Amino acid sequence: MLKRLKIKNIAIIEDVEIEFDSGFNVITGETGAGKSIIVNSISFLLGEQIRSDVIRGGENYAKIEAVFEIEFSKNKKLKEKLESFGIDTSENVIIIEREVDKEKGSKAFINNKRVLVQTLKDVTKNIIDFHGQHQNQSLLEPENHIDILDSYGRINEIKEYKKLFNEAISLKKEYKLILESEKEQERFYDFAKYAIDEIDSAKLKENEDVELKDRLDVLINIQNIYEKFNEVVNLITGDDSAIFKLKKADSILESIKDKEKGIKKILPFLKDSIIKLEPVIDYLKSFKYEFDPNEIKSITERIEIIDTLKRKYGNTINDILNHRNELEKKILNVEASRERLNELERLMEKNIEKLKEIGLIIHNKRKDVAKVFEENVKNEFNFLNMENSRIKVEFEFIEDNEGKIDIEGKKVRLSKNGVAAPIFLISTNKGEDFKHLNKIASGGEISRIMLALKSVLRMVDPVPIMVFDEIDAGIGGNTAFSVGEKLKQISSEKQVICITHLPQIASKADKHFKVEKIEKDGRTNTIIRELNGDEVVEEISRLLSGDKLKHVSIEHAKEFIKYGKNN
């Protein structure tokens, strides 16, 4: 409830503080006394534009402050809204402030946290329904009609439906993400499979490249030795070789040794050289090497295969094998994604079928509830002498050729709130078309319509405070008594604050305030004070007969109050 309202330096108000009760609070006062200033101040708290020209003459700033006591357990939507803006909800108290400065402009605060005016509007529409010239009625917003009807009919299936709908969004989002990456994954999959096959077909072994190069070095060294040995053998034993020439030289010298004595002396040396070469030749010819020229070719080809894989997949065999394993993991992920796509398709199909099933249950229940709601509101209209007013709940579908459900021969899209959205339409005169609640122009008319709706919905509507400014416009007599009685009934569930000039309404008040103009230090000032006992009687009498208090009007006022308390 609105516990306390403080107004400082607004128009002709210097400093006013009002302590409201939880029940039915009435504010009365003479025309021009300043009731509209109270109304405007509340509207500023609800986010209406506030300009510096509202500041009391001679002052530099103005301020309005309201202290609300809120049971967040009964208004979870408000709690969530406040927490979404980072506003503390640990205590069941909300303090809202609006300030305006001639030079610095206006500021707004909720629980000492500065907020934007739009934030103020978003929050306060969950606290106060303001009926009158300054409208802040949650019932006027079509987006709220779904929750209102579901709460009124206790349609609990909507919780399961919303859970399934959120799951549907998550499933569809995941499916879309996987599907979008599928083409790229297919290209990667083909490349990865080729790479793995190429690496696997090579049958690589750890450090194989090092061992092959070492073996190749050995084989090339052996081949080199073998070739050198053959070259030496050819030089020594082949045609025109060293030993051939030595033997020929020996033969020549042998043929002439008798002709020259010195030849006999050197000939043994020549023969000795020939004899000494024989073991060299024998060694070179007899030395055996385990050497296969084809092995070098095989090793070279193997090294070339490994080098090709290195250029593609890594600097070492370990790098290649690690890369291969990573590719295999990614392939498994791709295959898992394919399996997940299939699973998601099954889950989405199952989810849609369940949504359709529960959505139809909710829709049928809503239609049944709507009939009861329309009838009960009609009864309230009759009670308030609005016999020509009617309300109709119309269901709006979102037609879609891709819709998952058929309603009344139409393809309909499933929305977050079900198959169709209920919208409250109103007709206030015979033969007049039904139109949206927010299209009703008259402040008094909309106030009484809201009063009827609130009376029907008072047990399920979470907004805890109702403020009525123009509810008595154009009414009187028995209708005024009916309005007062209905306000009194609603005040048993919600706090009601009503600015009125009708004694029939004021006589029902739990707490009665009067707005008055006084002169203080040569200046006009508006004050507001709570009335008690005889003061209430006098004010009701004034409302009945005008400024002059007469014995008959006093007695009449007492009867009004007595009737108001007992009915």
C-alpha cells in the first residue's frame, strides 16, 4: 500500500505529508483547493512529465516522495521487474522520489537508486492503477489480458505450456546453429577422412624417419666403399692397370737382364712390388658386404612419403600422428552433431505435439473462463447502473501458413502465451461496436469500467493500489451509492484512494482527508489534513449542501455516514 506521500514546493503546496490507511481512503475539498495538485503529484511519481513551472513561486526545487509497503510474495512480477533494474528488494518497502530543479531539471529515484523515467513507468504500473485523467491502468494494456484471464480462471496449464515453449525455442536455436555449420562440417569431414586415410595408409612408426635416415647413411657409405674398392681393383688388375704394366715391365727387363748387369740388381725389386700387390687384390676381391642396392631405393621412397606427410600435417611424425588423432576427434564431433540433429528433430516433433495438446486445452479453458468473466463483469456493470455496457473477450490468432496447429480452419502459429491471445473489448452503449479498452475517451467512464473489472478481478490482480480521480464524473444518486459500495468492497483486498466531490462515496471512507487553502505569511498555501468525528460529518454535510452548514444537512450527513458504514 501507499503508506506515506510527501509533497514539497509543488504549485501552491509548501509542504504536505499524508499518511494513508490500507483500506478506503477518500480525499475531498472545495473546488480550487488543490485536489488536482495531489493528483498531479501522484502522476509525477508514476512517470508523467514534470516541468520546472510546477515549482512553487520563490523556490528553486520541488520534490514528491512516496513510501510503499509491498508484499513481494504476492507481486512476484514487481519483484522481478525491480531486480532486473538492480533495485534492492530485500525489504518489503519501496521509496519513490521525483525531484525537479529550475536549473538541473528532473530526477527520479527508486530505493535511492537513480532511474530513468521509463524505468519509473515500468515499475509503478505494477504498483498503482491510476483511474482518471492521468491513466496508468494495467488493465488497459492488451499484453496483460492473458495473465489476467489465466489468473482469473486458474488456468495452471499455462506454466507447463510456457516451459515447453521455452524448450522449443532452445531446441530450435540449437538445431539452427548445428544446421548452419553442417555444410562447413561436411567439407571438413571429407578432408579429415582423406587426411586420416592418407596418414593411416603410411603406417607411420615413432622415430621411423630418424632410423631410416641413419640406415640410409650406412647404406650409402657401404655403397661408396664398395664402389671405391671396385675402382681400386680395376686400377690394379684391369687392362692397362698398374699390375699389368708392372708385369709387362718385368717381362721386358727379364728379356734384357743378361745384356745389362744393373738390371739383375733392380729386377728383384720390381718382382717384389708385383708380389706385394697380390694380397691387396685378393683382399679387395674377397671382401664381402651385405649390401642391396634396392634397399636404398626403398628407403628413399619411404622417406619421401614421410616428408610429403610432414609438409601437409606436421614437422615430425609425432606431430603428424597427433594431428591425425585431433582430426579423428573432430570427425567424431561431426558424427555426434549429425546424431544430435536427428535427436533434435525427434525432440522438436515431440515438443510441438505436446504444445499443441496443452495449447488446445488452455484455449478451450480460456473460452469457458471468458464466458464466466463476461457474465460477472456484466453483473458489475448492472450494479453500477451501466446496464448498456458490455464486455467481450475476443481471441486473436496469428495466422501462418507454416503454423503447427489448425484452429477454426486456419493455420495458426503457436506463441509464448498459447494458441490465441485474449483481448478485452468494450461497448458502452446499445448498438455501439466493441472497441479496445484503451480507446474509451471519458475519464469517468473508464474509471467505472475499471471499477467493475477490478471488482471481478480483485482476488487475482497483483496490482495492490487503486487511485480514482474522475470516478464521480457525471453520476449521482443511487449510482454514486453503488460506486461507493463497490469501492468499499474492493478496499477489502486492495488499497483504494479516491478523490471525489460526492457524499455518497465519501461516506464509505475508512479514512477521510480534506484539501484546503489557507493564508500563511501573506501567501496562499494548500494543506491536507485527516478528518475525524464531527469533522467528517461537517465535510459530508458541505458536500451535500455546499459551503453553508445547515441543521438538516448535518443530520442528512449523519444518515449518509451511518448508511455508508452499514452497507
